[in-house]
Amino acid sequence: MQSGKDAGGAVASVVSSDNNIHSESGIPGHVVAAIDINTTANQIYRHNFPDTPLWNKTIEGIALDDFNKLSFDMILMSPPCQPFTRIGLQGDISDPRTKSFLYVLDLLPRFSSPQLHRLPRFILLENVKGFESSAARELLVKTLTGCGYSFQEFMVSPTSVGIPNSRLRYFLIAKMSTSFSTQARSEVRSQARSEVRSQARSEVRSQARSEGMSQAMSQHSQSSTSDRVCIQLPDVFPHFAEADSSEQPTVLSPTCPGSCQSEEEVREGQVLYKLETAADAQRKRSQNQDLSIRQIQDFLEPQREGDLEQHLLPPRTLLRYALLLDIVQPTCRRSVCFTKGYGRYVEGTGSVLQGCTETQMESVFAGLDQVSEEEKVQQLLKLKLRYFTPREVANLMGFPQSFMFPEGVSTLQQYRTLGNSLNVVVVSRLLQLLVS
């Protein structure tokens, strides 16, 4: 069963005997239900997986009995990320958009009641960096431990599987512990449900994050260490991005869930041409020298001039945002995270591609602030800067070539859906680890 804003990305990586999951994860199985309320995402999902039951409803609108009738073995969750993003309000579990996630946590202990079937054997959850230090994560691990799951948490980026795209995300995989007896599970499930409801109510009453909560998270993590899955990361993510420690696959420490380097820590030093620092420039050079990561050109569509013209950045955008663009060339081994605003907004939404590599970027930007606006535009147009096409973004997200967008879905809608999705290859590797 899949749920959440990102069902499209998760499905592409896990659906299979019926929907050919073998192409990536090789796990025999099929999706018994996919659940989402985004009409565009559902339209795309149905186009690619016409035989999979698709429920266009909220999670909290589904009764426990309806879930139980599905008799599923695995839950894949990608709850809305807005309550946890570093640039948002960070409302955490007081944000109404966590309602579906809290509902699942409330339901989970009840799957093991005598009247119902067993708990699902496997759980995979994805969210943005920031979730690892949230109250929602605390509720999650308490519920999993109370229900008898062993679990492991990761911070992983596609660079870890050789894909030249930075998309650092929090993942949790959980497996039902075979040593956890039915009697013991029965004894703790009532307590788990009570804790979820009690802490959720408490958090809604008090919006502030306190040091006491952080300390409680650390203490709980230490106490539950024995319930964690033991893994060997190099077996699953062999390509460590040594040039950028923030992109290395990381097993979250029980005593320090959020130990990854922040973007703010990098932005120190001398400002160079364009609005980037010496540290930024050095980081990009190091990433481009990492031979364990493939080049951008491996993910591009065939060069058809007419088709790519529509993706060129317009003069007005070049004039206003030239100094803020993250520009990559086909031979680069890096690109920044593509968000749902790609193609509509410019700053911080994803890299753009330099189409004319014969033109030196430094020569274009040198002295750009000394010329007229018309001359600026003419200089910048020499680079033939363009957006990555939706198909190219999908390639960088690990989607198979069989994945297609139905007619009628606009380019901006395609970008938006991809920006809300998951990297298929990363999820596939984690699923392999989870069921092995």
C-alpha cells in the first residue's frame, strides 16, 4: 500500500509482479492500493499503472476495517513535507497537514488486535531533511517500537547511487521483529496508541520546540538502539560522494538524529562572480571531479533543436536571475534538487543546463554589471541556458523509460509532480535492504 503526496515516485519503484517492479528493486509483489488526493498525480499514476487500485481520498477517511480487508504486507509513506521543511513554518504535528500521518500512527497498533489480521511486516517512510528532529519522528519511533518493529533511519541523496542530483532526504525502514511475541505486542499496543494521542494533543497545545523534547528524543533513541536494523551501507549505496559530506549516505545516530551538514554552513567565504562564495565554487568543482557519479549528459534527451527551444530561459528571466542560477554543463556530475516550483520559479528550484558549451561562462559573467541591460541579455543568450525537460528530470529521479505522462498534463504540472516525488533508485535500494 502506498500513501502520501508522492505516491507516483514510490509506486514506480515498488510496484511489480503486476506492474513490473523487477526492473528496479526486483521484489516480487504488487500494490494492493495507492492513496492520494492530488488529481494530477492520480491521473499520471493511473496512466502508468491502470490495473492498480487507486483511492482518491484522504487517509483519515479510510476506516480500519477497510485497511484490514487489503491484507497488505508493506506500507510506503511519504507524508506532506511542508510541516518539516527548513524554509517553512515548521509547524510539525500541530500543522493540519500531518493529520493523515498521525491517523496512520493511531491505526498501526490496532492491526495486531485479535479481531483483525497481523501488522504489516514492512514499512518505508520518506520525508525532507528536518523530519529527523521533529516531534512527528518521535511519535513514529515510539509507535514502531511499541508495535515490535526494528527500524533504521537514513539521510540519503541520489549521489549515493551515482546519479548527479542532490536530493537529500530522510528515510526510515522498519521490519517486524520475529522475536517479538504476540503476547508482548498485545501488552504494548494500547500504550503505543495512548502515547500517540497524548503527545499529539500536547504538541497542538504547545507550538514551541523545547530543549526538553530534544533531550527526550535522544534518551528514547538510546533506549531503542537494540531495536534498530543492522546494515552495511556500502552494500546498498556504494558511491560515497566524498567531495560533499552532506551528500553521503548517513545512518542517523541515536544520540544525534540531525547530524548532516547544513546548507548554511557552506555559505561562508569570498563572493566570486555570480552570487556564490569560494566555498560554493570549490564544492561544485569537487563534485564534478567525483568519478563515481555519472555525467549529466547520460540523462539528457536526444538533441532536437526545435523541441528544446521551448525550454530556453526567456530574456526577462535571464536579466533578473542570471546571478542566482545554478548552471551545469552536460559533462558535470552535479545538479541541485528539483522542486515543485521548477519552470515557474527560478531561485532554488533546480539547476539549468548550458546548451552552448563552446561559450565560456566566466567570459559571459565577467563585467556583466558594467554593461546595459540589452548587452547583458545578448551576453547571456550566448550560453543558451535552458530548463531540463520533464523527461530529463524524471531520468535524474530514476524513473524508468516506460514511465510516461498522459496527454493533457502541462509541462508545469509535470515539473510540479516530479518535484513532489521520490528518487526511484534510492527507494528501490532501500526496499532491497528492507526485505533482504
